Amino acid sequence: MLDWLRFALGAVLMLGGLFVLLSGVLGLFRFRFSLSRIHAGALIDTIGILLMLGGLIVALGFTLTSLKLLVVIAFLWCTSPVASHLIGKLEVTVTEKPERSMAVENPEAVAQVKEEG
């Protein structure tokens, strides 16, 4: 009985993660600006990975494999925001006229980033 409950809870978590990832990918096409897409993609990635790998951990029970999956979650939670930030900074630095491809609220900050890069 406990195995079925653990399996059901794991399946619900994994299906929730799948729903978050798929709806997020479809929702990304609605954003106009690249920086909005990067931000939304990082959020979707964080929640979707937590639910998917959390479901696997629940389904497996407490084993060495579940401990490794926890390490994977921690690694992805640390690297995903950093990678998204670097991609966004690259987009601001490379784009010659950012007003054409993104909403710029503070042009002085954009000029400062371009001077640093």
C-alpha cells in the first residue's frame, strides 16, 4: 500500500513538472522581448526541474540515487540563474540599439554596461 501511495505522489509531482515545463515553453512565444523570454525561461526551469526530480525522488524512496538527484537539483538551482543573467548581459552588450529589440527603462544603465563590457 505504501508503495502505491509513493508511486502516485511521485507521478503527480512529475505530471505537475511536465505541465509547468510545457505551459512555460508555449507561454514563452507570447513574449516580445528577448530579456523577458530569458527571465521566464529561468523561472520555468527552476520550478519544472524541482517538480520533476522531486517526483523521481519520492517514487524511488530514500536511496543513494535520490541523494544524487538532490545534488543535481541544488546544482541546477545554483547555475540556472547565473547562466540566465550572463545571457541577458550578453544580449544587452551585443545589441547596438536595444530600444528596437527590448523595452529599455534606464538607457544610462545600458550605456554603463556597454562601457564595462
